[in-house]
Amino acid sequence: MDAETIGRLFEPFFTTKFTGRGLGLAAVLGIVRGHKGALTVESRPGLGSTFRIYFPAKAPARAAAGLSADAPPAWTGAGETVLLVDDEETIRSLGVQMLRALGLEVLTAADGAEAVRLYRERGAGIACVLVDLTMPRMDGVETLHALRALNPAVRIILSSGYTEQEMAERFPGPGPDGFIQKPYTLDILRDAVRTVLPGGPAPSGQQ
């Protein structure tokens, strides 16, 4: 990559592809920083690129869960199942690791249509759904409405590179129960999931 591309590499929505959203690396950087790590890039046109990720040393028992070695986690689930919906494989993989670190079970879907199918089959065991806004075939807004048609009480968290204020403009009626802006950290994800799970504080979308 040339210097100009490297300078914009981690900007949300920046991409050199004809089509795409460029959120993958922005999300990775946010997660790395959320774990007090650092990421460096070395690249030269025609020679390739090298990415290095650095994390602070932690006690092994705590590091495996991505949590602080000095204090117990503020909250963990009790094995509830979350349906994670995102068309980017990298985001799904990182999301699965983060949700499992919070003591949750995870189902994944690569798009809205697959999410609706999974919820139709297994909705009784799904505590909440974490849905990406921008996806092919069926985007996050369409997925939210389709899931609510199956179960008006389904708890839904929407994730996007847009801000919460920008997202609110897309929902003139009842919106999601929670929102997290990409890239999000483990702490942000924990707070969002804790809020919408049964027994948690009343989610804003249900007021």
C-alpha cells in the first residue's frame, strides 16, 4: 500500500474496493485498543504488508477471557444465547470470542435472511440478537422488522459505524432495544448485552 492508503487504513468506511464498507480494520483497531493494545502496519507497494498487534501481559487465567487480571468482571451472563448477525467473517469471529468471554452462548448468521431462519427455528432459546446495520440481501432495519414480526418482544441490539443519533433518524417507529457503534470494546458490548437481557435494566427501545 502507498502512504496515502496507510494513512486512511483504519477510517470507518474507507475502502479501496469497488464495493465494500471498510469496517473490518476499523473494528479490529477498536477492539485492540479496548484491550489496551497497539497495532502497527508496515507496507510497500509490490512487496506486501505486515500487521503487528501488541497486548500487555496478563495473568493466564484472566487473559484467556480478555478481562482484567486485577479485578473480577463487572458482569457475565449465565449461559444465555445471543444470535450474532454480521456479513463480515472477521467481525463475527471477534464477536463470538467477546460474547463467549462474557459467559454467553453464541449463534451466528452471515445475513438477515439467515438470521430470520435461525430465529424461526430456535427463537425460544435466543435471549437477544446483535444485528449489523449494513448487510446484503436484508439489512439491519429489514432484519429487525422481520424478527419483530416473528416475536414482537425479541430483544435486538443494532451495531453500526454510524452514531446513535444518525441511527435514530432511521427509526421513526419502535427502534432497537440497544445500539453500539463500531468498533466497540468488550466493556461496551458487555453493557449493551446486560441491558437487554431479561432481568436487566429497561432497554430504551421499549420505553
